[in-house]
Amino acid sequence: MKCVRSALFLALGAVGSAREQASVTPVQKVIELMEGMLAKGKQEKHDEQVQFAAFKQFCDDTTVDKKRAITEAEEKIEVLKADIESHVAHAERLTKEIAEHDADIATWKGDSAAAAKVRAIDKANYDAMHKDYSESVDALQRAIAVLKKQAHDRPQTSLAQVSALKSLSLIPQEAKKALDVFLQDAQEPEGLDVSAPEAYGYEFQSHGVIEMLEKLLDKFVDERTALEKEEMNSKHAFEMLVQDLTAQIEQSTQDREEKAESKAKHLQAKADAEGDLQDTMTTKEADEKYLAD
């Protein structure tokens, strides 16, 4: 029974709908169509306005961003230019200081080499003089010992030590002449005995020669001691000079290396700043062109 009622209601609804459709006129259909087109036009216009507003806001925002970017770029360009000038100035100053260090190092090395040559000459002269003094001292000591031991016994061979003194370069000419006279007087013809006056004269003369040789011995010993002291002072002065020059060379070399490293850093920083400057200027020009367009 319920199913029959439902079917009846549906049938009545369908008949009503058909009657309403049959009642809509062509004019009403046109009006409905125009109203739909008007609504669609309004919607499209609204959508366009929204899109334009969004685009305008985007353009306004972009313009603000570009202007701000240009301002920041101008400030950055000034900073970068100042940095580049600073790096160039530092590099030039360091180049000059490095050259001064090179000149100082070369001078000190030259001074050290020159001092070493002078020292070598002085040492060679000292060795030669010390050898002469030592040979003279030894020869004098032997001659004096012979003369003291054999004041009365005068075999020819006993005077060989005395005669050898004449060949020494340090023996004064006056002493060599005195030795010649002594040696000449000391010679006796073979086979003849020495008389008492002659023996006394020889002994007296030998004492004079011994006294002369002892004075020379003392003089040579003193001079050799003074020479040794002078050599010691000269060696010490040379060592102190070399030590001072070496310290200066090492310190200046260290300073030079540090400045060379600093110069390299400044040049690298300059190159980096120049690259950054070029990029910034290119970007700024692009932003300016964008605003101009």
C-alpha cells in the first residue's frame, strides 16, 4: 500500500514539472541566458581585478626590493673600493719593507763574509808570528843553556845553537852583529890551548852575550804573550760580530717571511674584493635596468 502511494506522488510531481516547463516563455529563457552571461562577466572581471591587484602588489614589492638592493649595492661598492685601496696600500708598503729587509740581509751577509776573510788573514798572520816567536824562544833557550854550560869548554859544535840564532827573523840586526863578533872571537886555531886571559875574555864576552840573549828571551816571551792575548781578543770580537750579524739576519729573515706572507694575503683579499665588486656592480646595473624598463 505504501509503495502505491509513493508511485502516485512521483507521477503527480512529474506532471507538475512538465506543466511548469511548458509555462516558461522564450523571452524568459533569453533573460535567464543574459543574466547568466552577466554574472559570468562580473566574475571574470572580479578575477581580473584580483590578478591585477596581485600583479601590481608584486611589482610594487619588487620595485621596493630593487631600490633597496641598489642602495645596499652602492654602499657595498664604496666599502669594497675602500677595501681594495687599503689592500693595495698595504701590499705596496710591505713590498717596500721586504726590499729593505733584502737589502739589510745582503749587507749583513756581506759584512759577515768580509769579517770572516779579515779574520782568516789575521789568524794566518797570528799563526805565523806565534810560530816565529815560539821558534825564537826555543832557540834562545837552547843557546843560553849551551853558553851557560860551556862557558869554558868551546868545541865548535857547542856554538851551533848560538850560530843558529842568526837565521831567525825576529833577532835584531844589532844582536846578530854582536853574535857574529862573539862567534868570530870564539874561534881558535886548532891545536892551540886557550890561555888564561883569553879564557877570561871569552867568559866575560859569553856572559855579555848570555845577558843580551836573556833580554831578548824575556822580550819575545812578553811579546808572544801579548800576541796571544791580542789573538784571543780578536777572536772574541769576531765571534761577537758574527753572532750579532747572524741574529740580525735571522730576525730580518723572519720578519721578511712574515711580511711576504701578509703581502700575499692582502693581494688575495684584493683579488677577492675586486671579484665581489664586479659581481655587485653587475647586479646593480641589472636592477637599475629593471627599474628603468
